[in-house]
Amino acid sequence: MKESLVQTASQLMIPSKEAADEFSKKRESLAAMGSDRLSKRTDIEKLVGQGNQQMAEDNNRNFARFMESLFLEYNPQVFVDTVLWVFRAYRSHGFQTTYWATNLNIWVDLLKSELSSGAFDQIYPLYNWLIINIPIFASLSEKEDPKVSAALEH
């Protein structure tokens, strides 16, 4: 499964320098807006676990920085390995797989409203790839880390 993720990630078109620069200029505000939208959800605790709202905000900032670096120096293996690490780490703290679907859809809405249509069209496929592959990342993170499996049992 992991090899399949790397293969499909290898087929993604990387945003142009101009699109990446536009994202970079708005990265911090996008992360802040995303955290704000997420924190206002009535199901926030169900998504991230009790007491993990600050961790979700940190994730948004780190996610924005990671995507920025990915746009500038794309490596499909690093992309897949990092997302798997994030799934394992955050799920072991009580984050549910529905968190990623929710948060990534918030990001897509923000990117669509805050970026030019040209930049959005170039950046969206990477976010869409993440959304489509949530079930695979979830499955792999459960199989690869006994702490995640144990946390999911509680």
C-alpha cells in the first residue's frame, strides 16, 4: 500500500514557483483561519480528542510549513513518510481519521477563497490526493504502530 501511495504521489504535478510563492505569502493567515474554523466546530473534541485543540492548531501551522516546503522541493517519498508519521503521532493522541477529512476540506475551502484561481488549480491536486488517501494512511498507521492500535481501542 505504501508503495502505491509513493507511486501516485510521484504522478502529482508540482505547483509553479509563482503559485508556491502565493501560498507562502498567505501560509500563516491560512493556518490561523483554518484553526479558527476548526475550533468553532461543535464536534471539535470528538475530532481531536479531549484537550487536544492546541495540538490541532500546532498541526495546522506545521502542515502549512510542510506544504510550503513540499511545493518548493517536492519529494514523493518524503510526502508519504511525513503524512504517515503525522497520522501515527496524532492518532496516538486521540485524533480521529475524521479530523483529517474535516481539516483538509477546511483547507480546500480556504485555498479556494484566498488564492488566485491559477494558484488554487495548481495546489488543489495535492490536497485532493491527501483527502482521497485518508483511508490508506489510516490503515497503514494502525498496522505500523501498536500505540495507535492501542489508543483506538480506548
